Amino acid sequence: MENLFLDPTIILLIAAFGGFFMAFGIGANDVANAMGTSVGSKAITFKQAIYIAAIFEFLGAYLAGGEVTSTIRKEIVSPDLYVGNENIFIIGMMSTLFAAATWLLIASARGWPVSTTHSIVGSIVGFVIISLGFEAVSWGKVGNIAASWVVSPVISGTMAFLIFLSAKKFILDRRDPAQAAVSLIPFYGFFVAVIIGLVTARKGLKHVGLPLTDNEVVLVTVIFGVVVSLITAILLNLKKDKIKEYGVESAFAVLMIVTASAMAFAHGSNDVANAIGPMSAIISVASEGAIGAKAAVSPWVLLVGGIGIVFGLATLGGRVIKTVGSKITLLTPSLGFSATMAAASTVVAATYIGFPISTTHTLVGAVIGVGLTKGVSHLDLGSIGRIVLSWVVTIPAGAALTIIFYYLFKFTFEI
């Protein structure tokens, strides 16, 4: 291994700041996007969304965020190519962190819901191009990721459309919708819990030393689903009189609170550790002198990520929440629930078949899908166009910003 260009402690401090910056961007954009349907449908307030994220995103990241995370997203490049060039690798990962975080900050300030995964992928592509050349990039992997821009929103949008139609037929259009809601919404709660539980069990628990077999995953998630269903039923029965007084949508609001909490935990466990992967890669090289495709994620790294997420959501998250929750189409709790359930279902299906997917794109597609149940005139096509444009720009923007940061760091540290 070559001599490091800085004292390892200073490198760790820079990495920690970069990780916090990245987590801040995740909170302002990715987490805000996940909370958008709940806040936009008025099931919870923005302040309540911050509290839910503070608790469940942090718990998800810290408890199930992963002892091991891929530092080279989607196998875009082999890390073995940088053995013997550790300083270049560290500079590259620093550039990746700051570039992805910067793009998330820009997008959040504009209210654009973009993909954290795609931001990191674009940033790593930029680093590989500038350090090894175009031929070192696994363009097939990048192409698969880009394909999800089209596939995942279409699938989730179609599912959201159908889920809302089922809720409309079996609950909203019934002679006594309040009673139908109290009786049937717990079953919807069961399916939501199972779907979110599958995401967490498949992508999160294996990282904390609990690798479950497929049968064990099913058993755990079914038990979780039953518990959530019972809790939902109890809450609905306690609010039965208020549901009759304020309308059936208030019943779906109860379910949205459960869904928001579960989605926050699942997001924390699935995406946060991967998002701070470059930070873990820097720490691994600086402290152990090893470059590898996998890097251990220390608890303090996840702590930095959890704190950064909450700060990002609290300070800048409102803009993305407004875009997802009210600008695409006006949401009610029943519409918001349908969109969230469809998005979660799509993510689970993609996880099982190993298809690279963006939670952000999936949820936006689902919101568009429920909007279509009211007709195209109820969609803000201008907002949708700006969102799609931001998706197209994300990977090249990440790459361009990484190249800028790469040369900035090289000049600053005289490498």
C-alpha cells in the first residue's frame, strides 16, 4: 500500500463530514419523498413526519442498516483496479460523497424528488471515467439501472391505480363506508406490513447477523403483519365514532400513520448504509489499508447517517414533500395509502428478482397512478415533466460534479 497523503485521523474527519453531508441530502430528498404521501394526504403533519423519521429512520439505520455494505454501487467497477493506488481511491470516494450530496442538495432546494442510488451511481461513474477511462465502467450495469427509470414507475403506477379502485369498491362506495373501513382496513394493514416486512427482512436483517431462509422470512413477516393488523383494528375501533363523524378518509389516515412508520424503518434499514458506502470505503482504507468490494459499517458511521437524515428532513425536506404530496396531484389518505402500498409492493418484487430499482421513482409513479383514477386533468403535467427531467439529469450531473470535486481535491492535497 502507498503512503497516505494525509494523517488517517484527518481523512476520517473528512469522511465523517462527507457522510453527514450525504445523509443530510438523503433526509432532505429521499426520506422527504417517502413521507410525501403521508404529509400530502394530511394523515400526518410535517412536524409528526420529522418525529417519525427521527425515531424509525434512525432505528432502521442503526439496528438493521448493515454490518456490510457494497461500496461500489451495483458493481459498476471492480475495486481491485485501485490496489496500489489507495490515495486515488480515497480521493475518488471523497469526490463521490460530496458530488452525490451536492446534487441531492440542489434537487432538494428545487423540490425535485431524485434517486439517491442514481446520484451515487452517477458520481462513481464520473470517478471511474476520470481515473481509469470509459472502458473501465460496467456500462451494462448502468444501462440496467437506467431502465428502471421507465419500468418501475409504470409498474407501481398501474398497481396504485388498481389498489385504489379496490378500496373504492369495497370501502368508499359501500352503503356504510365507515363500518366497511373498520372491518376491512385491518386487512389492508396486514398486507402493507407483510410487504414492508419482506423488504426489511430480505435486505436488512441479513446485515445484522440474522440471515433468514425464505421460509423464515415468510414466517416473520406474517407474524409482523398480524401484529400490525391487530393494532390497526384496535385503533380503528377506538376511533369508530370519530370515523362516522369526520368521514371514512379519517380511517385511512390511521393506516397511513402505521405505513409511514414502517416505511421509515424499512428505508433506514435498506438504503442508508448503502448510501454511506463511500464513507465506509474511505474509513476502511485509511484505518486498515485495505481496498475491497465490501466494507464494514461501524456503528458510529450509522449514527452519523441517522443524525444527518433527521437534520436534512427538518431543514429542506418540506420542498420535496410538497412536490410529492400535493404538486403532482392532490392526495387524500385513501389515495396516499394506495400509492404507498403499490410502491412498497414494487420494491419487494424488484428485490426478489434482483432488478435495480429506485424507491423514489417507484413512489412518484404510484402517485401519478392514483392521480389518474381522477382523470388526467387532475395531474400537474408541468410538475411531472420537471421531475422526469431531473431523473434524466441525475446520473450525468453526479458524474460531472465528481470530476469537479476530484480535481479540486487533487489540487488541494497536491496528489
